[in-house]
Amino acid sequence: MTTNPGNVRAGVPAWDRLLNSGPARALSFSAAGLFCLVLIGFPQLVITDGRPPNHGILLLGLWGMAAGFVHGIGFIPRHRLVRLALGPLAAWLLIGLGAAAMAGP
């Protein structure tokens, strides 16, 4: 009889356990929430010098925000491509890209 110490899931790599841990989920949810609050509270940040916003960068930031909320609540899609598109790495990268774009040139 084999035992499973702690909550180690059999066959799941350590990096996957780390990315789906509580602190990683809290980071995703917090970053997505903060990004959302900044966009709603300060929409002038996406408009620079009176020009319309870069919709491509804004779309990527919103995708990152959605991925952050999906990962933050603990949902894990079954399809591999969707899991990658809505996973923590995509969320963090795209929220960072959106935040950097809002910070200015």
C-alpha cells in the first residue's frame, strides 16, 4: 500500500502544483481585480494625448484580466489550449503588458 503525503497529486509536476497553489491563485485574482478597478476608476489612463487607445494592447490586457479571474477562482479548463490561454502565465504576462501600456511610453 502506497501513501500520498500531504496533498501531493500523483503524476502532477511540481511547477503545475506551484502555479495552481493558493498564493498563485490569490495573486491572479488580486492582479485581475486591481487591473479592473484601475480601468473602471481611471479610464483616462488608456487615452494618451487625446488619441484613442491602442485597442490591440487593451484587448490583450482585458484577456489577461479575464484569465486572472478564471485562474483566481480555481477553474481549470479541460482543453489544453483553453487551459493555456486562461492559465496563470498568460494572465500575469498579459496583465503586465496592459499595465505597462497604461503607464505610458
